[in-house]
Amino acid sequence: MSRSLSMPQAFVSPDRIRSLFTEAMSQMYRAEVPQYGTLIELVADVNAGCLENDPDLRERLAQAGELERIDVERHGAIRLGTADELFTIRRLFAVMGMQPVGYYDLSVAGVPVHSTSFRPIDEAALNVNPFRVFTSLLRLELIEDEGLRGEAEAILAKRRIYTPRAVALIERHEQKGGLTEAEATEFVAEALETFRWHGEATVSADTYKRLHDAHRLIADVVSFKGPHINHLTPRTLDIDAVQARMPERGITPKAVIEGPPRRHCDILLRQTSFKALEEMIAFSGDDGAIQGTHTARFGEIEQRGVALTAKGRALYDQLLASVRGEVQVGAGGAKAGAYDDELAARFKALPDSWDELRREDLAFFRYSATPAGIAAAAGSTLPGDPKVLIAKGYLAFTPIVYEDFLPVSAAGIFQSNLGTDQQQNYATRSNRDAFEAALGATVQDELALYAERQAASLDSALEALGLAGLPLKTVA
């Protein structure tokens, strides 16, 4: 046998598999939800206009290595029913280089799930393709009706949401350390089946109604053979422009944009959505299928800003809570304009300049040595104070984009698309230990990941300036 025939086939990178999966998912969702295609076109138009009209924004994105990722950037969301399903989804996403980051308890906002985000974590992988999936696990213990809870558990125990071949390829990846190009292509096709929409319910119309009456999301999780992707979200550079122009494309947006107000320096995450689809489904019955409808899947758009530190996040949470506690939007509440005005007024307490956010340790930044700094370092020893280096233009900083989610915003999107009448108050506490036990892993701390990226960038920049070892605490 020749040497070339005996050599093992090369594995493709997780980034490559993730990109293949993102594209396949986008094509599938466009076929299932035609308005998604309209939304993608609108977002592309708005983003192109933003980059053309704001050279500084284009330059900042280019310097951070983020410019190329904007068009491919997506996040999806799925809702799982059992610990076994969550355990396997972690292994499935690991094939694509995605890890669980953050723990989100949505039960405090009346949604009976707790969640994590699967995403790549290192900067290079994020800039190739930052695909994220907000993954929720139904908290069956929050179903008050003991009989209904037992029935839901029995229904979920019977289903298998992963194809045998998908599981086999996951196992091969774990055993061999990777997949070949052919295996990766097959894996994407098989994994996609877990996320596909199925118009046939696995329950009767009566069971569906009882689950629906307990909570619409419970019915969505329990009643189908798989979790189906319930939204696929593109990233826009101007969510206010998208919100204003959606009606021009025949799309009706929700009343308010979730998250912080419009600012010069974007922070965290802003999201809006269009109304969930009412889709025809067939319920199981003794005399054949019974036709009905189900409302769960919707369109969503997001705009991402800088990641906030623990100090910045505490201030953000305080300001947002003060508005939401006093100004309600919807039936009997204030109009969207009043909410937006009050939100903007309250958030004046959070600085709106990159330098202030950095100096007050409210946000995370990526540091880099400038060409001027490198040139100066070649001729002499530079001052060992980052504040002086920044003032002289030797050390630059750019915001680190927030890659994660906001539980209040997620709950707001969920509620607006599942029915505003469903505002249960679950008398419970978060149960991170139970979630991680089901997951089979510890979720990573998103704030620690941002801090590591900031520290590593500063170390690299100072090394380039001949100043390796300067403590991070002196940077502000």
C-alpha cells in the first residue's frame, strides 16, 4: 500500500463545521419561515448603509477583526425537555467548537425554563463565526398540576430528538478527536434534523390544550417530536432603523426594543422581534389527525454593544429595573414612546463615551500597541504608565463585543411571542446545580472570559511596546 493511501484523512476544524451548520440552518429556516428571508435582506441593507455612512464604525470593526463576521452572525434558540436531551446537545455543539457559557434563570420572569448559551469562546473562533444557540431546559417541577406534570414527563421520556447517525458521529468525534470533511458534511445534515419543524404533534388536541393552559411554552416543548429552532437572529448595526423599516417590508415589530436605550456607545444587547407565526399542526387522535394551530416561532433581530464588567452590569441592572418597575408597556400601561423616553432618561447615569466606560471600569476593552507606539519603543524606553501611553497615542483600546444574552430581555421576547396574558409568578429559586448536573458540565463564567481577553490583549500590547509585566490594575 502506498504511503499516501495509508495516511489518515485530515480532520476539519470545528470552525469549519460550525460555519457549515450555520449556513444549513439559515437555509432551512428561510424555507420554513419566509419572513426570515425578508428580514435578512432588510438587515443587510441597514448594515450596508451604516458602514457607508460611518467610517469610524467600519474602521473600529475592522481593527477588532469583526467586520467579516457581521453578515454571517446568527443566534438561534431551542427549548429542550429532558436532562438527557441537554446532555447530548452539549456533546453535539462541542463538535462545532461551542461551549456552554452563562446560566440564565427565566422562571423569575414567569417563563418555566433555565438556560445557557452555547458558543465559541476564543477571539479567533468568534471572528470566524460567532454562532450561538440560547438553549433552555423545561423545568417540569414548575408545573403545579401533579397529574399533568407526570403526563408531560412520560411523553418526553418516549421521544428521541437525535438521529442515530448524528449520535454515532458525535461519538466518533469524541473518540477520534475530529471529523473528516465528508463526515462533517454528514454530521451537519444529521444534526439539522433535531432543529427541523414538524407539523405533526405527538399528543392529542386535549393534551395540547391542557399543556397550553399551564403555559404556552410547556406545550411547545412537550407536544412535538423535536425542539425545532424557534428563531434565528441576525445582527444589525442599527436596530432602531430596522425597527422603523420593518413595516415597509410587511413585518410588524413588537412595541419596544428590549434591553438598553439607543446610545452613542452601544452596550450589551438590544433585541426586537416580529410576531410569532400561527402554524398549522396535526394532533394525534383515535380517528386520524385533527387539524389545529400552534404559535411559537418568530423572527428576531439584535444589536450588540460592549460587554460590561460586574460593576457596569450592576449599574445596568439597577437602571433597567427602575424603569420596568415603574413604566409598563402594554394593556393598561404606557405607550412604547413613553417607555423609551423614560429608559433614555434613566440611563444618563451610565457614561456614554468609550473612555469614560473604560476609566470607570464599567466595560471591557481590547488593547493594542499602535504603530506610533511601536516606533517610539524602538528608539527609547516608554513610560510604564498605561494612562500616559493612551494619552500619547501609543496604546489604543476598542470595545469587546458582548457575546452573550440578557435574561430580562430574553423573557420579554418570550412573553411577547407566547402571549402577554401568560405572566405566571413561579415561587422558586434558580437551580443552577440541577442544570449543570443535567448538562454534565459546569457553565463558563462570561465575565471571567471577557476579563481574560482584556488582560491577554493588554499583556500582548505592552510586550509589543517593551513593557511586559505591567499590572492590569494601572490601566485606568
